[in-house]
Amino acid sequence: MNRIRPVLALAQRELRSWFITPVGYVYLVFFVALSNGLFFVLNRFFDMGQVSMRGWFGMLPWVYLFFVPAFSMGLWSEEKGRGTIETLLTLPLSEWQAVLGKFLAGLGFLALSLACTFTVPYTLSQVGNLDWGATLASYFGAFLMGAAFLAVGLLVSSLTRNQVVAFILSITVLFVMIMIGHPQMIMMLSTHFAHLSFFSGVVHWLSWSGLITHFGNISRGVIDTRDVIYSAVVVFVLLHLNVHLLRTQRWK
Amino acid sequence: MVEVRDLTKNYGKFTALQNVTFSVGKGQVIGLLGPNGAGKTTTMKILTTFMPQCAGSAVIGGNDTRVNPMEVRRMVGYLPESNPLNLEVTVLEALHFVAKIRGIAPKERSKAVAKIVDMCRLQSVQKKVIGQLSKGFRQRVGLAQAMIHDPQVLVLDEPTSGLDPNQIADMLNLIKELGRDKTVIHSTHILAEAEDTCDRVLILSRGVLVADSHPAKLARNAQGHQMVLRIENSNPEMAQKLSTLDWVQNTEQYGDLWHLYSSEKRDMGKELAEFCRVQNWLVSELAYKEPNLEQVFAHLTRRGDAQ
């Protein structure tokens, strides 16, 4: 309990810090507008004649690609830029506690953003017969995928004292992670390198390790334990790296 | 309370600290002096566990900074250089946050915050956002954050930099007051500050500890003691006569005023007056001047430049 309390105190402060200035609200508006805009306009919801949020969740990785780096870019880089990291890391707070506190704050913000989009399933349920079970399962999956994106954003944020650098770098890393398992990428790779016998194994492994692959199942409303474990492992590894980075950065 | 032994720190090829050894007793106020880049901040970062040393050890209250960093952090309050603060929150929010992380129980938290607000005289601004505060108030907020858990050891990195003269005096009084029951290590490059607040000064130069003494003692033991003498109707030939005194190393004449550099580290007034009487010179002024801390400091820290 005594180990959790400082983590929660830090998470609470970080979460609050988004809303002391209007910046948190701006991010929320951006997220809701972009995800709904893509869904209703680009995805031609009104022409489909289907009451389903699959299109909405299908767009989500691309929205996350910009949204998650936007709200996570400052988590460490701002502390470093201002020098407050020196006060924070000389408090009786381990690196793990500090990383967890920041990560939990990000999860809180993510949950809040997803909650703000509940108007979409509500609207759909008014015009037709929405499968609430599948929708809620997809929301759970969306949260898990967001957690993995966030862990990347947090890690990248600890590499620099400049928020803009953190933002751009996070987008780049996430883009690569999305592309690794993207169906079109996989298809291209397997046709081009079909003559290499060992390559089918590589392709299989790549498609398994990609962020999108696991989310594909979840967006259909299916929760597979393997996908949940995948997210948990990705998050754990990235947070662990983050802790390690904070420790080695102390030497400089 | 603080035991530092052979502390060494390299940044790549640059040696920031080299075999620095000192110890500080309970309730002492220590001034860490030295030109910029001498290793003051590095020493403080190591003492507060922000940064690990390359060799040597630092033990605070029986806890090694590398073996038991958490215990050290509980005992130490730290005001980093340039006083970094979260500018968007109010003074009270900032203090409550530190109190929470420090594990001060919810019931006692408000009491601890109120006490520190009172001590650092922040009552008038406690509900204001830190970004709107003047430099003097910000510095006190930084100090309040460092002291909220009533630490036994306070490490303050240039607590008076950027303050106006009145604020500096206030800050120094506060440090003196704190020094009654806490061990305080503070760095500065203003020597006058150290002279009247510190029980002891440590002077660092290029990562090496070049002096560890009481400020007054430091001045007394240094080179450069002078006798100042005014002789009516002086003439240049007097210089030769004055030089016959075996303790006079050098003479300087400014009209009737003479500066005699002495090899004796004490007041040579009597001997000098007697000498002048024998010579039949009319002495209208006679004074003894100890070297001041600035001279001592320059002497100690420039030695390295010559090499």
C-alpha cells in the first residue's frame, strides 16, 4: 500500500496537469473529432446501411498514431526540459514507481478519451440494433492497444528534453510498428520473397508481432487471451526499458 | 552526518571531481565554494543520489548513497541549481504533492504544509500559481519543497542566485536558523555569504578540494597580511629603510601612504611604531589588514590555472 500511494499521487498530478491548461481539452476535442470524422465521412457510414462500429475501430490505429504521441510527448521530456526531473528523482520514489505513475496517468487520459466517444455507440443504438457486447469488447481492445501505443510514447518521451522531437519520433516508431503487421505489408512481403523458403516463417512472425494483427481480432468484438497477453507483454517490456533508460541517464 | 570519501566523478574524459574527502557533523552549516565548473553541483547531485559517482563513497546518516538511496532520499532535502518548479500549479498544490510522495500521512499533511508555509513566509502567495510568483518567492517555494519532511540534511545548490540584496539577507538568515538543528550544505560563489553563515567552508577548484576550514581561520592562515602606514612628509628613500625590517616582503608607496606586505601572520603594529619612532618619522595612521576571503579564494583557485 505504501508503495502504491506515491505512484497514485504522481498519476493524479500528471492527469490533472493536462487540465490545468486547456491543452487536455484540445486533445480530447481533436480525438473525438478526428475519429468520428474519419468514421462518418471517410468510411461512408451513411452509405453502408449497417449498424456496426467496426469501421470506427478500424480507423482507430491511425487516429492513435497522432493522438497518443500528442498527449504523451511531454510526460518525461517536459520534466527534463524544465529540470524538475531532478526534484522528482531525488524524492523517495523508485524509477519503477515514477514510470508507473506516469503510465497510469496516461491510461487515465486514454480511458477518458474513449469515454468521450460513447456518443457514437449510443447514436447507433438509437438508429438500429447495435451489438453492445461486441462493441464493449472492442472498446476494451481499443484500450489495450492504446496502452501499447502509450508505452511507446512514454519511452520515447524519456529520450529527449524537447517535446516536438518526442512527438515526431513517437509517430515514426508507432508507424513502423503498425506497418510491420499490416495485412498489405505482409501480403507484399510474402509475394515478393516467396522464393525464399525460410521467409514464410519470418512473415508469420512479423505478422504476429505487429500491433495491428492483434487488434484486428479485438475490433471484431472477439477477445482472445493471446491478444491480451500480447498487449501486456509489450507494455511490460517497454516500461521496463523506460526504467532502464532513466537509470542509465543518471550517469550523464 | 555526512561522510564523503575519495569521491571521484568523470564525464567522459573530463574529471569533475577527484578524490574529494570531507565530513560534516550534525548541525553544521557548510559552504561549498568554488568558481563555476569546480564540481560543486556534481558533489551535490551525488549526495542527493541524483547521480552515481565513479569511485569513492558518500554516506549520509549511516546510509551509503549507492547502497541505500531511498533511505538517503528520506533524510535529505534538496534544492537543485536554478530551482526547477512546476509553474502551472499553486504553491499549496506543489507542497501537498511533495508531502504525498514523501509519505506524510493524510492527517498530518495539512499541518506539515501549513508549518512550512509559515516558516518560509509564503502565506500571502500560497494560493497563487507558481508561474506568477517573483523570483524571491519561487526560491522560497523551492526551499519549502525541500524541507517539508523536516529533513536532517539540507542540500541547497546556490540558494541565493538571482535574488536581490534584501532577499539574499533573508535567505541567509533562514539558512542560519535552519543550521541550529539541521546539517546544511549550501553552495555559493559569493564569499561574503559564506563568511557570516557558515561554520566551515570547503573550497573546490577543478574538482579538487583545496581548502576545508573556518572562514576566518582561512583568511588568517593565508598569505597577504598587510600593514598600512601613513608617514607625514614621506620620501622614496624610506622604502629602503622599511625593507630592512626582516618581516617586510614588499613595499608599495601611494604618496604618504605605505602598504607593507608582511610574512608574519599577525599584527606587527607595535614593532612598526617603534621602528618609525627610532627613525624620527611622524606616523599619523597605522593599521593591520588581514587578507580577505576574496584574496584567499583567488589564491587557492588560481593555482590550478598556472599549471
